[in-house]
Amino acid sequence: MRSHGRRRARLDADVALLNALPDESTARAALLRHVDAEVERTIHDYTRRTRNPAGVALALVFLLAATACGLLALFAGAWWLWFPVVFLGPFGVIGLIQDAFRRERDENGSAIET
């Protein structure tokens, strides 16, 4: 995820600044507390926030099937194929929204509301 890269870049910059400060600096203790808190948060997010790969795969299958049915309905004139598009498309989009983003999840893969 891009935010982890930015967070780590900021953390590296903060550590470099911390190393550049003299030991007797009053800002050093505050910056050290900040760096410690950021490291804890990064570790927590990296280990606890995940995607649900099975849900993402199922959502992509729904979207692919809806796209195929839509193309067939459009170019082959099979008007009745619009019905699966209406049902599969929203399920695919909703499933992708729910499962593709990193969230805290329980052991079954369900998102934990925080």
C-alpha cells in the first residue's frame, strides 16, 4: 500500500533527524516518543490489517461474468443477458469494496468494525 511507503519514508526522515539532534536537545525526547509511536502503529497496521483474497477473487469473478454478459447482450442482441448484469455487477462492486481494502479482520476474514 502506498501509505505504508510514505509512512516509512517519514519515519526514516524522523530517525535521521533524531540522529542529527544533540543528546542534550529538549526536542530529542519528544521526537523519540513520536518515532516509537509510529513504529508501533506501523507494526500493528502491517500485522493486523489485511485484505480478504477469497472475497476479492469472488468479486472479480462476478465483475468478469457481468462484463461478459453485458458484452454478449450488447453485441449479440441477447437482451435477456442484461438480467445477470444487473445482479452480478453490483455484487462484484460491493464485494470488491468490502474485501480489497486493508482492514482489521477476525480469523474468518470478516472485517472488524473499529
